Amino acid sequence: MGEVLKAQGHEVTLLISEKKIDSLAASGHPNLHFERLPFLAMPKPWSPKMFAFLSGTLKGLKAARNLIRKEKTQVVLGMGGFTSLAPILAGKKEKCLTLIHDSNAVPGKANRLTARFCDLVLLGLEACRSHFPKHPDVRIVGTPIRNTLRVPVTDDPYAFFKLDKNKKTLVIMGGSQGARGVNRVVCMALDQLEKLGIQVLHIAGPGDYEEVRDAYSKHPLLTQHVAAFCHRMELAYQIADLAVARSGASTLTELAWFGIPSLLVPYPFAADDHQTRNAEIFQAANAARLMPESSINATNLVDAVREILTQPDIAARMKQAAHDQAVRDSAERIATLLEEEARKKHNL
């Protein structure tokens, strides 16, 4: 999103928290301008951490107002989480155009609160609209994906992962931290997966990596690539014939962009069970199969993998359905909307 706005000639500042993970993410985008503010996640109302949260919000509000004045900011866009609250409040006080974007089928509590101070609410999915019944301006714009995933791939992904271009590829991923429930079931299914004649690219996450690697080492006939992280997801998506994944909004947006059929295992402890709601949308569209973690096992996992990867007509229908879920110009659509609404707001 930031890259698109910058390419259109706008000055863009991205506000992040002081957490290490945010700094790590920012380090991958040296061409963008980041500012760190003292944001904290909102604890439960009776938690002793509430005082620190309120203090951090007030400090963030002051810092955001100073930054808005310094940079003569006209638009403040929050992309979710409580890191958006102070900048949106600051933007409101400084008479900026204020907007919030939510990618999930069920909005987070931070966005439900922050939306009250926004001129517009932008959503990735139509299903989320009903959660903002009192807001006067709600628009469906899709969810932007990282710029690194949008550019053409020049490297050979099969060579990069040392996999066989003549075999169907099953990609297992659980997000940056992995998914223990998914890893456990897949490791139990390796005997059966080996017999399918497919290959597996398994992104296990740092916590489970050694255990998953050791399980695969007992199946040398199964063509495989096991990693704790994958810094080249654009290559992984290029070769994925089927994915087993969580159903966070970013993951689903990327699966749709690349048209990848999927077996979705929602994170069972996600707030408001929003990952299940996300997965239900993709299942209803025939782009994915929903497999709750409470009921997935080695047998039904392998049965689903076999059905999709050995029946080209099923895989083709799911692939097209996944493609149909993508909003391919989401970033450009949002950028245009920001320009148009800013002109109206400031009479430009």
C-alpha cells in the first residue's frame, strides 16, 4: 500500500510500535519512511496493564499530533490493531481525512472502536459490513498484498527449494510462528503422503522446526523441503498446487492472488473465531475446504489431499474459485479513494 502511494507521488509515513517484530518488518522496506510510537495492545478492562495502555495511548496521541503537524499530513489510514487508535484520534483532532481498514470477516475490537472516529471504513470482505451498521460510509475495497508478491518472479522456484518440477507440490504453512496443530497432524500423515507420489514444502515455524525436520528425515522417499521460515513466499506460492494453512486475512488474500486451492485449518483461539468466518467464505466459494483443528486427523487430511491433487477437474475449479476471490487492484483502489476523498475533505 505504501509503495503504491509513494509511486503516485505522495509522501508516506508508516507508524509502527516499538516492538522488535515491527522493527524487523520495517527493515525489509528501506525505501519507506517509518516512525515508532509507544503503542500497546489494549488489555482487559480490569487488568493492571490498563494504566500502561492508557499512558501509551496518550503519549502516542501527542507524538502523532506533533508528527501530523510537522509533516502537514492530510490523510490518516489505520490498518488495524490498537496501533491505529492514537493516530486516528490525532488525525481527527487535526482535521485530517481519517479511515480504518479491516481485512477479516469479523472486525477486531480495536477497529470497532477506532471506526467511531473515522470518516470512512474500508473492508476487505463484504461479510464484514454488517459489523458496522451505524457507520455512514463503509466501502469494500479488498486487501492489498505485499509488493514483493506482486512483481514477476525471475528465479526458478523448483531449483530454489530443490524440488521436482514434475511432481505436484503440497505447501504446508502456519504463519510466521508456525501452527503446532497443523504440524502435528501432517507429521502423522507422512507415511500416507509418501505413497501419493507428491512432494511437500513445509514451513514449520521456529518452535516446531527441529521436530518436524526429524519426522521428515524418516521418510527419504518423500521429496521434501522443510524450513523454519520462508523469506521467498513469492516462490513458494508459484509452485503450490495445494496449500494447508491457517485462515488469517493476509494468508487468504495471498492464496487468492495466486489462485491456490487450500485446506484451511483456522487458529482455534483467534479473537471472535474470525479465522473460521474467513474460511467459511472461501469454502462457500469452493476455493477451499474448511478443516477445524478439533476434527482434522491424518486420514481425513490425506483423503482431501488425494482427492484434490489426483483429480485435475476438482483442482481446476478450486483454483479458479480462489482466483475469483482476489481483488487484484486493491492497493490502487485504496490509493485512488484516498486521493478523491482528501480532495473533498480539504477542498483541493
